[in-house]
Amino acid sequence: MNFIKKRLFMILCIAVVVLGIGIFAAGMMVSAGNAKKSETIKTQLDQVGGLRTKAVSNAELEQAQRNAEMAQEQMETIQQVIRQTSRRPLLYEPIFPKLNNEVEKDFHFREFGLRYCDFIDRLLKQLNAGTCPTEQEEEQLADKFYQDNLQNAPGQGTADLRYQERFQIEKLINELRRKRAQEISVYADGDAFCCYGYWKSLPRQSIPMYLDSWFSQIAAWVQEDVVASILEVNRSANSVLDAPIKRLIEISFTGTPPQGEPTVDPSKTISRATSSRFTLRTKGRQTGATRRLGDNARMLPAYVKPKAAPASSSLYSAMATASSATAAVQYENILAIPFSQHATNDVIDVVQFEVGVVIDSASLQDFILALQSEKVTLATALDGTPRNQNRRNQITVLQVDVEPIDIQAEKDAGYFYGGGSLQVLRVTGEYIFFHKGYQDWMPQPVVDILHPPTDKTATTSSSSSYSYDNRTRRN
């Protein structure tokens, strides 16, 4: 104890020194740990900062912005193209969607009829189309033969003389038919186009014809693209004799006839079998290939609509295709079940049509591809300068039927094809219009077909404002 007491001060000093050394060592250890942690944190912060700098660099931000702007421009371009495909020049603008003065409707509807007939005449001219010689032409040829070459009355004299008469007349008629086939590129006339005869000879009574005019306009757009397809297939032909497509039989639709009843041209009702005393062919088969359904010669287009399970209004769903039509969905106004499942909805309007042609079998695929190819129309201003281009691809082929052709019946009907492996081709297709492209042109009766009003008062008012006769239509 004395030892401790004597050296207490020294012991305390030593203890203080040892404690200080311990505290210093502990502090150094803590400082080293903190420094290590700080270094780790700094490294992590640097890494994050590097990532941030890399992610939001000005160059990449600008590129991302440009990409977004390009995507928006592309979307706007797509929407514009979609609208333009269905916004083609109207035959006669003043009547769509409504006349400003209903008192003048007779004049305006007749003017539309003239424009439609002129449009079809121009399509026929583009095709360099024509008809086979008429019976009257062949009779005149036979009469001239008798006047120039024979003293006897037709059909009189010896059997040998009558045979010579028939042989010579048949030869002359065949030459006439061959000459006509060499002058044109395809057999076609206004009867192949729905309602050409109707608009050509409108009845005199006043008839409200908004629906007739609208669906005739729809028909004109479809007919224009069908004719463009025939022109594409026949582009290298000089005449019917070497043309792949030799005759346009029909372009038909699924709707109803126009409301008016034009005067029937009596000359169209004469049959080749009974009208001419110089008929030299087999009787009873003298009409050739005809329309599949005779009563659809004047049928207007109609919109294909689902009877059940309405199609989605989204653009993707509207344009999506499937391998087969859904059995649960039934459609109105169709010529063939649409395997594409396309039907009129809020995005698209669909019309089915049928084309019948006499064609060389080697060109069947060419015509189908031409129908489904892109079409271009270059509109021009009144002074003839180009105004705008309309590019579209609106046809889908749904069904193809190939029938053997009765060559003798074609000869009896006056057609001269010049040989080839010929068949009758009937193509059923659908034509798609984008609703936004032309909805502002639609007359109210057409809007009521697409979206039937539920309010009777609204129906009455909208119909009366158009002076529209609300008779039942199959559309």
C-alpha cells in the first residue's frame, strides 16, 4: 500500500497515458471505418451520377424527343392517308350531304344522273370498250348482200342456192364480228354497270333520291377501281383478239334497285333467236355468259352489317383478319361470307361486289392480284393542272368461281374472241371505306342506315328535312 501511495501520482499519469492511447487507437479505428464507408458511399454516388449523366445526356434527350415527334408525324400521316383513301372526288358535290334549296332537287338529281352516266362513258372509253355487232347491223349486211348479188328473194330458189346464200352471209357476218373485235379492246357497255340505264332515262316524276345518289356514288368508286384492274391486265393488248380479259359481264352489288322506274328501252328486250330471219346459229342458246343473278342488274351497293356480335370499333380490330369467319356472326347484304370478318362499324364501312368477266385462264391470277393492288387517281383542276393524288388499296377478294364457257353460245350472241383457253371468272370482293374520310358527305338517310335513330321524332324530323320517302329498303 505504501508503495502505491508513494507512487500514486506516477500510476495515475501512466493510467491517463494508457487511456489516452486506447482512446486514440479506438478513434483511429472508427475514423478508418468511417473513411472506408465514406469511400464506398462516394463510389456508389459516383456510379449513380455516371448512370444519371449517361441516361439524361442532352444528345440522347434530343434524340428521344425527335423520335417522339417522328412517331406523332407518322401517326398523323397514317390517319391522313386513311382519310384520303375514302375522300375521292365526288361526281356532283352540291347534293352531298344536303341540298341548300330542296325546291331545285329535280334539277340537281338529274344533274347527278348525267354526271354518273358521263363517268361510266369515260370508263368505257378508257377500256376502249364496245359491243358486238347488233342484230340490226347484221340484218343490214345480209340485205345488202341480197341487193348486190342475188336476184331471188331471201330463202328462195334451189336448195343449193339457199346453201350458198347462208354460207356467204355467215362469212360476211363473221368478218363483221372479227372487224369489231379488232377495233375494241374489251366487250363492255353501260349494262355492265348498275343503274347506268336508270340514270340515263330518269322518270319525269319528282323523286327524292338521296339514297339513290349516295349509293350510285359508292358504286362509281368501286367501278373505277375494277376498270383500273382490267386496264392493268389488258395494258399490252391491242384488241379483243389478244386481250387477256375479253369481256366485262357485270359489276354487281347487294342492295336494292333505285326508287324510280325508268322507261324500258324496247330494243333491249329483243332476243337474237327470234328477231332476225338471218339467224344462222343454233337456236335456243343465243345469250352467251350472263349475270349470275339477272335481277341484280340495277341493284345499288349496300353496307355489310353484322347481325350479331358487332365488330369492335378499334382500328386494329376493324382491320384484323382471321383464317375463317366466326360461325356465330351473321351478316346482312353479303354475296360471300367475309373470311376477313370485315363489317361496317364505327371505323370502316364495307361494301361487297361481284365482277364477272370472260378471261383467258392464263390470266386468272393476274386479275385477282390487280384487283387487290394499289390504285392511284390523279385529280385535276378545271384548268387541267394536277391537283392531288389519291392512293388507295381497298379491295379484298373473298371468293373466286371459275366456270366453263359455252363457246357456241358466245358465237350465237355475236362475240368473237379470237381463241385462247377461255373461262368465265366471277370474283366476289369487299371494298372498305374509312368512315372518317367521307362521313361529312353522308346524307341523313344514309346516317340513319348506319346508326338507326331510336327516337321516332328524330327520325321524322331528319327524314322530312330531306324530303325523303321513308320506304323500306333492304340496306
